[in-house]
Amino acid sequence: DADVTQTPRNRITKTGKRIMLECSQTKGHDRMYWYRQDPGLGLRLIYYSFDVKDINKGEISDGYSVSRQAQAKFSLSLESAIPNQTALYFCAIDRGETDTQYFGPGTRLTVL
Amino acid sequence: QKEVEQNSGPLSVPEGAIASLNCTYSDRGSQSFFWYRQYSGKSPELIMSIYSNGDKEDGRFTAQLNKASQYVSLLIRDSQPSDSATYLCAVNSGYSTLTFGKGTMLLVSP
């Protein structure tokens, strides 16, 4: 979705490194989400935020942290990356249309 | 744990045929249902949303919802090779979050 950008698009890192994935949106939507996708496991919710002061854990938050620096930005951090965090990571926004979510282009993260 | 189940496929159909994709969900309180299409290595793209029992049509796509049976389906008419992708079913799971199925791979052969 053109409303949502993610950086970096690809990242290779080593075990134990700290990594930050960034998500930005241009339309001022309140609700933002982080998902990871693994082959055969589908999309799983990591964290979600409804505004700068409202951050919630999703299904698989262990090993991750987030920050909502501003309404437009929602960052996902891996404090000490491990190989099983190798996955596709997607940020999504809800435009307020009855739970409808729109996804950013994704970040492919590889942890060696 | 709220669950959304889909057959992983692949579902293979010839070009021009109707593809039928199915999804069941566990939470009877769910009110919003979505179908996303995802090409390999790309992000999910919203195709359809449906909120009421019955059918909803948009071009070649028809979503069908049966809340009593906890079942939602997607029909793709006149399937094209460009429809070959993984189709994700998503169901609202409270607090404006979605639970996704693992997806069904669709292959449309020319």
C-alpha cells in the first residue's frame, strides 16, 4: 500500500546483533501493526498500537520490542537477534474502515 | 485461541474455470472477514471484505459468508494465470486485530 513504507527492505545480520525495522505512514492513521510471516505458519501478530501511548503485545511478542515515536512511525526492534527470527516482517495500518488493514512492502530479515 | 483454517493447497484450476477457496473460523463473535492475495515475496493485498451473511460480488470475485456455519469462501470466476498466488483469509479477533489463516496456494494453468 502506498500509504505505508518500510525500511530496510532487506537486511542480513548476525546472531546477537540489535536490529531496528522501521515503518512510516503518510496519512495519519492511528492504528499500526507489526507481523512476521514464516513459510507454512502464515502471518502472526507481534505488536500493535492504536496511538503513541497505546501499545499492545500480539501473539508472538517475546524477543521483540516496539516504539511509536510519533503517530506516523512505528518501529520494531530485535534486541539480540537469533536465527529463528529470520522471516518476512510486515507493517500494516488500519484506515478505520471496520478493521480493514493495509500492508507495507515488507522487510526480509535474515539472521545468520 | 482463535483459529482460522484454510486448506494449504495447492488448488489447481485451468484458465477460465471457477476457483473456490474456503476458510473456517473458530470465534462465533467475529464480525469482519477479509480475503487477501499474496504473490510470492510480496505483501498481502486486500481483495474483499465481507461483514454480513450472504454473497458479495466485486468483478470476478465473490465472497460468501455463513456465520452459522462459521464459514467464509472466495470464488474467482474466469480464473487467469495472473490469479496464481496465495490467498489469505483473515477474521477480526477483537480489539481491531485480525487472525490470519495460513493461506491457500492457487495455481491457474494456461
